[in-house]
Amino acid sequence: MGQPISVLETTIVGDVLMIDTDRSITGQDGSAFASADEAAESATFPGDLAGRIFAADEAVTNVFVASNQVVLERTGGWDEATADASATIVANFFVFYAD
């Protein structure tokens, strides 16, 4: 149940990964989270997504979600594997039951 989010593009600039998707996750105002605890306090889709990202990668230090873009900051930068893992979390965010 639920549909995957298509990740259209990922861009790495230093310690920042930008994930562009085909679906809006927030309104235009956006939501920012600096820790898993902060994300857990938010009963919103962006808070849930940030919580999953923080849980999957302890090196992530910041998550910002605005409309159809997810911006992640990670200590030590990004390699292909860590970027792909985060993009997969975003892609599967609205999937509630796997096939």
C-alpha cells in the first residue's frame, strides 16, 4: 500500500546531499531537524522522514524538507553508497506494505 516516491536527481555538494523528488512532502515553508529527538517531537510527515534518516545513518546532522526536495547534511561527506541509502529511504517513505 502506498506509492514509491520517484527520486529525480541527487546532488552532492561537500557535506550536503540534495534529493529532488516527483512528489511534495511538505508545503512551501519546509521543516528542519537537527537531531532524531527533534524529529520525534514533530507529528508531521517531514518529522517522520527525518526520524527514519537519522535512524539509518548516525553521521547525518541535519535534515531539511521543503516541498519536493530533501536536503541532508552529513559529517564526513557522502559517497555513492550513503547517498543511495538515503535516497532509498526517501523513495520508500510512502510505502506502507512492501510487496
